Amino acid sequence: MSAAQQTIHVGGEWRSAASGATREIIDPVDAGVFAVVSEGGVTDTDDAVAAARAAFDEGSWPRTPVTERAALLRRVAALLERDREKIGALESRDAGKTLEEGRVDVDCVRDAFVYFADLVMNESGGRVVDAGSDEIHSVVVHEPVGVCALITPWNYPLLQASWKIAPALAAGNTFVIKPSEITPLTTVALIGLLMEAGLPQGVANIVTGPGATVGARLAEHPDVDLVSFTGGLASGTKVARAAADTVKKVALELGGKNPNVVFADACATEEGFDTAVDQALNAAFIHSGQVCSAGSRLIVEESLRERFVAELARRAAKIRLGRGTDPGVECGPLVSAQQLARTEDFVASALAEGAVLRTGGERPDGPGYFYRPTVLDRCDSRMRVVREEVFGPVLTVETFRTEDEAVTLANDTEYGLAGAVWTSDAGRARRVAGRLRHGTVWINDFHPYLPQAEWGGFGKSGIGRELGPTGLAEYREAKHIYQNLAPRPVRWFAG
């Protein structure tokens, strides 16, 4: 594309950045420019917040009946179904993932809108509180927070946008969203679908631009009532600090360093072995490992290690890299040159610290930001590659001998987003799952999530939850209404 798109949407109108600045969007497959977007700044952000503030304070959306809000969310879901191929292909090209991953993302976004529509429709009018007297009517109701600032990451731009937008709208809020400056295009498309579905002007606003200006301004803005951020730990802590001065609500999802614990009994049969190896590949290398819940730490029982890692490395070496829309491609590139360089640095540091390279560890020939799926054996929890989030196709291998040792290793992280345990022993599965300090624990599986189940983590993986009833509650304030049906003097003071 030669001309810049107007990708800033404020008060119901698309426009360019106030400064006239633009940004080139890079195709990670060949490092070529394939789109140009508006590069917003502080002025655009202030305008967007003002539009959202006016729409909340004076507009109809916060007072729209739940039935109508739910109906709009379902119309958005239907539009996503209609445009599944187009939006899935755009997500594939923008983020570098395979076309099938892009399609699945669109399906999951649709499901999120349907779930939150159903959730608000099935709620009661409030929780009646027994005050101990027939003369008192006491009820707790939930109201929208107000203006929400939604800041999303580059790895799942459309999916993460929906996890915030759907509950925010279901609760009756207005919002300003800032997608990652690297992958903004499907979020722009989603705002277009919201407008097509009939959302009132000013309720949904988007500013495309960098985190250092747009994101920072949203976090500190006095007219923003809530900021929801998904991204890296360093950026998340900056958001929390900036939000603290105005004491706004904050929700943070900051990634993880997720253990995939494999006991030898899970691989006692050939079918069990094949399944555990296959799932370990999926855990580590889906979307080139650029997943906050990636199973990047394989923790395998010592007696199984050599056979398991050898087969894992053999299969990883055969993963087909390429453009996500091409037939037969199983894995795309990293999202940017910066992310590629970061991955290379992590692998180099791991090898310097004593890790053993079993496969990968290099770029393939050709253009783009590709990196071969990499398996690093003989790792330990002191290594940087084990402790920090790589966000690349890098799997580390640690070993254990006892159940207690497995749990200790799995919990030896500052993060706590997700983890998995593989075993054929039902008692062990329950014990280990109960002891893991992670927000989601899979038993004999990895990666699936449900929109009706909360998502979030312990420790430095963040605060708050997305999805599920708690994900809706993040976008609400609880209000207690106490009504005295028979008021009379109290006579506390003599008068």
C-alpha cells in the first residue's frame, strides 16, 4: 500500500494523526512494507479519551438495556463469521502466523463476543442483601467502570483485543484501545465491525501509535477510569506506576515462563509417548513460541529424558517454516527483526552457560525473520533462558527424579501464568495440579482455554483476570443501595 490508512478512530470518525506522522507495517516473512498506518501521539490520545468520556457521561451506551448490548455483541460475532477468511488472512500476514492459526483466532474472538453477550443476559438484577429487617431493602448492583484504556500486545492482536473489548462493552463502558504498533491492522478492522454493528459514536475509539507516547498517556490520563494492559513485564510495571497517581483500576497480564512437566508413566505406552512428544512441540512452537502461555520449559523425568528429547528434537527439526498462507507451512517467522535478535541473544547466552543444543539455534537461509525451532538440553533454573521470557521458538529441558522435585522446579519462577502435568496416575495429577502456583494448569493437555473460565496468573504474571465472570467483573464497580422503607428519627443527639 502506498497511501497511509486513517487508522485513528475518534468520536465515530476515522482520521489521520494530528501530527501527520505515519508508520510502515512490515511483513515479517520478507521484511517488506505492506501497509502504512497513522502514527498517533498525545494529542490524538487526548481527543480519543475526551470522546470516550463524553460518550460515557452523556451518551446512551451505559444506560442501554442489557438486551440491546447483548444483541450488538452477537451482531459483531456474526460479522466476524462473515469476514472470517479476510480477517484471518490479515492476521496471518500482520503477525506472521499460519493462516489456520489466523482463522482459529477469528473463531475465538467470535466466541468471546457470544460468551459475554450470554453472560450479561443471564444475570439477575442485583444481589439482595438480608439486612435483618423487613423495613430495609438492601441490594448490591454492578455498574460500568467508565472510560477504559485497553492496551494490547503484538502476538495475538485480534484475540487480546476481544478479551478486553467484549466485556468492556457488555458492562456498558466506553473505551480507547491502543494496539501494538507492530500489528495494529486486525484491531482496526474490528473497530470497523463495531461501527457496522451499530455501536453509538464515541463508545469505541482507537489510536494507533507507540507505547511510549500513546500507551503512557492512556495510563496516566485523569479521565481514564481503568487501564487493562497485556504485554511484557517491564512495560506493565510502567503502566502500573503511571496509573497509580490517579488511583485508577489496573488489570495486567504480563506473560509467563511456563513449565510442561512430563512424568515417565505418561509415556509407558507408544501412544502415550507419541502424544506427550506431540503436545510438547505444540506447547513450545505454536506461533514460533510467541505465546504468553507457551510451554517453553520442558521438565521431564530423568529416566525418560534421553528418549523423549531425542524424539522431540527429531520432530522439531522437521517443522516446515514459511509464509503462513502457503500450503504445508507449519510455522511462520518471528514478528520483527528486534524479536529475532532477542531470540538469538537468548540462545547464545544459554550455550555460553552450558546448555546443549539438540536442534535449531540458527536462522534459515533467505529473507524475513525466521528462526529454526530450537531445543536446548541440560538446562537448569539458574540460566537466563530458563528464567526470562524469550517469546521465540526456544524450548529448554530440565529433569527431575521425584514428584517433589518436579513441583519445586515448576514453581521456581517469578511468573505463574500456566503450566501442565503429564501422568497416567490420577492421584499424582491432582496432587501436582493443586501444588502448581500457576493461573491455569492443564492435565495431559496444553494450550486450550475456555472463554467461560478465568485467565490470568500468579506472581509477576500480573494482576486481575480476563474471561469468565471475573473478566466481566474487572469492568464493573459494585454499588450497595440501602433503602429504609420506614424512616424515623434516630435520636442520637439530644437536640
